[in-house]
Amino acid sequence: MGDMTTALFYDERFLEHKTGTGHPERPDRLRALIAGLKEAGLLDRLTRPAFAPADRDILERLHTPAYVQRCFEECRSGMPFIDSPDSAVCPESAQIAQLAVGGVLEAVRQVMAGKVDNAFCAVRPPGHHAEARESMGFCLFGNVALAADYLTREYGLERVAVVDFDVHHGNGTQHLLEDRRDVFFVSLHEDPLVQFPGTGYANEVGKGDGEGFTLNIPLKSGADDATYQRAFEAQVLPELAAYRPQFLLISAGFDAAEQDPLGGMNVTTQGFAWMSQQLVDVAEAHCGGRLVSVLEGGYDLDALSRGGVAHVLALLESGA
């Protein structure tokens, strides 16, 4: 065991984001994940820093002020969803999404200050589908994209890498960052021909100044641990090594699990453990271990819990 300190950013208030009966992105996801961490004896090994909601002006760095305003107003007014029926909300949802961003930003600050080595943010709503002026796919604000932008603005980092292994393409993260080279976005996901949101083809490589700093790796439905391992070894790891990131952010979705109702992939708990270990090694090699991971999807409670535990274990035992 290493003596790395890993922080957990979690708040019971994340359970108050109510999405309605039958919605896959439900409070029970976090209950299952926290119960899994507890059962595995990991909860006691994690530090639990306090955090507050992100300032509105930080949300407006990547989202339009009009969109941010609309999120708060539509939630407060009792609208059942924002922009798409997928993005179900209750009156408190925008504030809870603001708290989720706040947790991720505090994770970044704690790691940058050397107070903890790395962190896992068990937050909801997720963020990687949220665009500048539109909610999509259960997401209101771009948690990870906002953290990447924060690292470049507040700390002057020139190379931040984001790796997204959620089964769905991180269209929001891509959309919010694709014209910049100070963030390298890597997404492995199920074939956009058959999977939401229909973006993330290999020819989407970034725009303008950011051309070449987006790497999409669409994988055929049914991809298993070996397929993901090949993609990591052929593309993800060499490209990350070439970029030499100063900080690594992970969009950790566990919906590529074989049991997941929304994904068509066959990744096992061992597969998530392996990918997590590879990313921890990248952070060790290039970022001085600086890594913050943020929960995205994962809709089978058992697979989410087991994948999440394997992922957090890799963070805790980094540097061992």
C-alpha cells in the first residue's frame, strides 16, 4: 500500500436531485456507490474535504449567462426537464448541479495545493453532455470541462488532459473545449452510429487552434476488456505520453459495464480496474500524480458500485 491520500467529494445533497420514477440517472446510483465503498472498507481511507457551490461567474466561463440563468429559473419554476426529457429536474436541481461543480473545483484546488494526492468526485448530476447553451443527456453543467478551464485560468497550466471512458461520447466536454490546445480531450465510447448522442467520430479532432487536441476512439458495440486495452495501448497511452499533461482529469462513467441497461459494451470490473491503473500511472509519470476523477454515467447499480470501488482503489494505491 502507498501512503497516497485520496479525497472523496460527496454530499448527501446530491441525492436531492430528483429525476422521477424510472429515470436511470437516479439518487440510488450514489447510494449504491457509497455503500460499495463502505463495504469494501475504503470509505474510512478517504479524506472528506468540505466544499461549497461554484460561483455563478465560473459556470459562465464556458456556459452562456443566458443558459445558466435559464437553468436556475426553469428548475425553480417547477419545469420537469431542461431542453430534453432526458434532463429531468426538480426545483433544487440547478443548485445541486452548481454544488457538483463546486466539489470538482475544490478537488482541483486540494490537489494543486498538495493537500491530497488525488480525488474522486461522487457527484450528480453528471456533466459531460452539457453544452454551452443546452442541457443534454442528464447533464446541466460541464463539471469536468469547467475544471479543465479552471486549471488553465487559475493555475496557468498549459497542458491539461481529460480522459472520458463513459460509454457515451463526451460531446459537451468536446464542444466546450475543442478550439483550444491547452486541454487534450480523449473519449472512448460506443459507436456513435448506434449510441447516444451520435457524435464522437474519429474524424472529430478539434477545431482551429485546437485541431489535433481532441482524440475520439469510437468502439464497436460489444467491445470487451481486451478491446479497451488495445485502444489504450495503441492510442490513449502513447498520445497522452506525447502530450505530457500537467494534470489529468477523468470522466469516469461505468456504463460500458456488461450489465448496463444503456450501454452495449462488455467491460468487467477488472477492465475498469485496469484502465484506472493505467491512468493513475500516466498521472504519476507526467503530472506528479495530480489526478481528479469525476463520476459520469453508470446505470446498473451493482456494476456501478463494483466499478467505482475498483477505480477508487487504484487512486488510493497509486504510488504504492
